[in-house]
Amino acid sequence: MDKSALGMAVLRMLSGSLELTAAIVMIRLNSVEKALIVNSMLALAGPLVLISTMAIGLVGLSDKLSPARLIWVLAGVGCILIGVLRKA
């Protein structure tokens, strides 16, 4: 199995586990205010997981792509990050 794909999958599984744990915590707390606090903590984790999985994928692809194609991929990732992280 490809180590990059495995690393990306493990990060996504950890992220999903974190999301499920947060949902359970929100239910147990039974308070809108506290649920919003838990949700705000998740807002920090999402972009970090996205950036980490993209970085692992790009490192895994770097030996298989020509430099010109790698630049196009990096430009695409940059556009995704700008769209996700930019405030309206």
C-alpha cells in the first residue's frame, strides 16, 4: 500500500473520529452555548487536516509529476486554500 495514501486515510479517520467525539460531547453537554464552544474548536481542526492531507498527497505525487505539472497542482491547491480560508 502507498504510504502517502495510508497517511492521508489515517488523518481523515482521526478527523472523523474527532468529529464524532465532538458530536457526542455536544449531546452530553446538552447546552447550546457549550456546543458552540465545542464546534468552534472543530473549526480549527478542519483546515489543519485539509492542509496536512494535501501536503502528504503532494509529497507522494512529487516524484511522479513533472515540475510543470507539480506547479499546476500547487496552484490548484493554493486556489482551494484561498477559497476555504478567505473571509468574505
